[in-house]
Amino acid sequence: MPYADPAKQAEYFRNYRKSEKCKQVEENRKGKRNEYYQTYDKDHPGRHKPYYEAHKDYYSEKGKEWRLNNPEYQSEWRSKNREAINAKRREARKELMITNPDLAKKIMRDGQLRTKFGISVKQYHNMIKAQNNTCPICKNQLAPGTGNPVDHDHKTGKIREILCPDCNATLGYFNDDIPSMQRTIEYLKTDGIAGIEEVLNAAR
């Protein structure tokens, strides 16, 4: 070494790169590089931010492309780091509740609507607007915000409309049993038990 014959020199480097010694050297170099950059990043916070901001769209597209091509990696990574991810989210929510409680509540409500009903806060408000901001049962004005319940079919999960809390509770008590509701309507049309005065007087 050095070899006069280029072919022998190329063969030597090929074998060397396959050797355990070479792998160990590369691991050491990699470790030192990572340690250096980690220390440098701590001493120079935000050094990547201007470059990232200038190329945000590019990195966003590359990230989406990579996630689409590597779904199994994401799933595996989330499974291994679920506790850390959840802890980080909880801390972020606590901090946001202090710095911007209105935004925090909006984000939490959006997550609830997406998880339970598959709609966003924007779609929720669009539904209310389509209902002329009124409850379809009692025809009263719905309260502002996102606190009005989303009525849905408990068997199929299909959402129907946005109700006021009282009407939603009433449907819940009836358990969506239409015959019971019809009997209730018929009952309200009557004056009660025929001869109620006699029944009451007999019990004295």
C-alpha cells in the first residue's frame, strides 16, 4: 500500500469497507459528528430557522412524500414512543391553556368532533349556519360557540343535525324510540285519566 496496480487498490478498499474495522471507524466518526452538531445546535439555537423558513414548502412536500412512502415506520415509531408523544402533547396543552385558553379550547373541541363524529369545527359551524342557527326541534336560537350537541344515530353513527342541549337530552331519555315519542305526543293531547277527580276523591 499504496498499490501500483489500480485494480488491487480498488479491491483493497472494497474489502476494507466490508470489514468490521471500517464499520467501527464509521460508527465512531458518526458518533463524534452527532455529538458535535448536538453541542453546536445547543450553543446556536435557531440557526436552521431562517433557512427552513425560506424553504418551508419544499420541506413540507418532502415530508409528506416520505410519510406516504414509509407508513410502517411511522406506525412503529409511534408505538415505541407513545408515552413520550402523549406526555409532550399534555405539556403543550397545559402551556397553551395558560398562554391562549380560547385557542386551546377550540383545538380540544376540534379534536373531539373529529374523533367522535368525523367533522371539524369549521364543518360544525357550517351545519349551524345551514340550520339558520336554530334547533330543528324547538326552533329556538342555538347558543354561540361549539357547546351545542351533535345529534347522531346511535346505531349507525351517522350525524343528523345540531340540537340545543335540552332537545338532545330529551331524545337521549327516549333512546330514539319513535313509538314512545308518538305515545308521548298523544298523551299530551289528553286531559289525563278520565274521571281524575273521582279517583283523587276516592283516595282521601
